Amino acid sequence: MAVPVFAQRLRGEEIVRNAAVCGQCHAASERDPDGPLSGGKEFRDWRIGVARASNLTPDDDTGLGTWSEADIVRALRSGQRKDGRLLAPVMPYEWFHDMADDDALAVARYLKSLQPVRNAVRQSPSIAFRLGKIFLHPKSAAAVTAPPRGPTAAYGEYLSQHAALCAECHTPRGGIRSTPDKSRLFAGMTDPPKGFPARPSNLTPDPTGIGGWSEADFVRALRTGINPSGRRLDPFMPWQQIRRMPDDDLIAIYRYLRTVPPSHNVVATGAP
């Protein structure tokens, strides 16, 4: 039975606004992640130059107005623009590649339903990135189905890695390309990329992570922004958007994190 378009848009809104919190990068103002997704935020790195978050509103001239739903899904999961060019890897298509077909389409339909905002965003790639694109290619397409939705570790794995961006922020990076070290998933970052205003914490079930947190502790921290020791979560952590996720989704993520190999990694709080 086909899912009604209205229901798909609601699911897309859940992912864009509450799980992936796309507004952290694509909103017109960093102070309002729930605002218009008209882009412009800058990311500076010698490997890529200056990448600017794209305008995700359906404006015909400066946004996604002329993009089809398939174009948007391809960009989200494969890192390929409508014209075939490769997106800068600041866009986490490495993780979104395994977003379920239904969810990726829902995201596309939600973005196409937004109010158009005219905002031309110009990219300034470095010579290194231009040359690197000779060796870098869009990720190949693949059909993906999500596990059944519910408070299970399997669904939590899907959510935390492919619909939300928990793994993107909380997994250490290394090497010249600053790629995620997937052998240490969710171990936190003691040396985050330039531009991170805080060090993402260790979420593994180790004493240096959230090993001592109960399920209720985890859900409460994401609902209130206060961890079990009474310390406020850094505002870089978008808990005010994540707290809108259903209890079962947050419980699913917690139950999955309990299955991740413990990683002993003390992550100091505060700015890097």
C-alpha cells in the first residue's frame, strides 16, 4: 500500500528537523536551526577550500526548484549534484548513503514542500579538491530498506548512523582525508575538525563514555539537555531538536549504543 504524500512529508520533516538536524548547517542563521534552509554557512579546510552549505529550499534559480526528487535523493546518498559534480565531503553522504529508500524520498518530498527562498550560494573549492576529484567519485546507488521501526538495537543502529548524524559527530577521524575511524564508532573526538566549537563525547558503553548511564538517563539527557551528573550539554549538541524525537527512537539509539564495543577514550569537555 502506497504511503500518502502528506505522511511522507511528515516523515521527511522528522528526519530533516529532528534527527539529522540539517538546519545546523543549512539554516539561514546558526542561531535558528529550525529556520529557512537557505544555506550559506561556510566550512574552511585546506583540502576542500571554502564549502558553503547549499540552499535546500525549492527556489528555481538558487535552490532545489528545478531538481527532481530523484536528483535530491542522489545528492543525499551518493554525493552527486544534479549536474553530476561531486559535493564537498562536508556533506555527510558517506553516512546518508545507507538511508532507506523510503526515508530518502521522504526527505526529498519535504524539501520540495518548503517555501522557496532566493539565496545564491557560491562554492570556492581549493586546487587540492579540484585535483582530488580526479580520484574521488560519487558513491554507487543501492536499494536500502530500514529495519522495522521500534525500540530495538537494530533500528537504533540505522537511526544513529544513517538517518541522524550521531556517528558523524561522535566518531573519531584521522588521515589526510579526515575520514571517520569506523573501528572506533562513537568513541568521541579528542581532536575534532577545525570549526567544531566543542569535543563530541564518547557514547560507547565504557566508563569513559556512557557506560554508567541508564536508559532513563540517556532519554532524560536528550530531553532536558542535562546529563546524569547535572552538567549541561554543550549547545553544539542539538538536543533541543533531537528532544522532539519519539521516546521509542531515543530508546532504540540507546539500546544500539550498548552493543557498540567499549572504547576507553577520555574526552575533555569544553572547546577544543
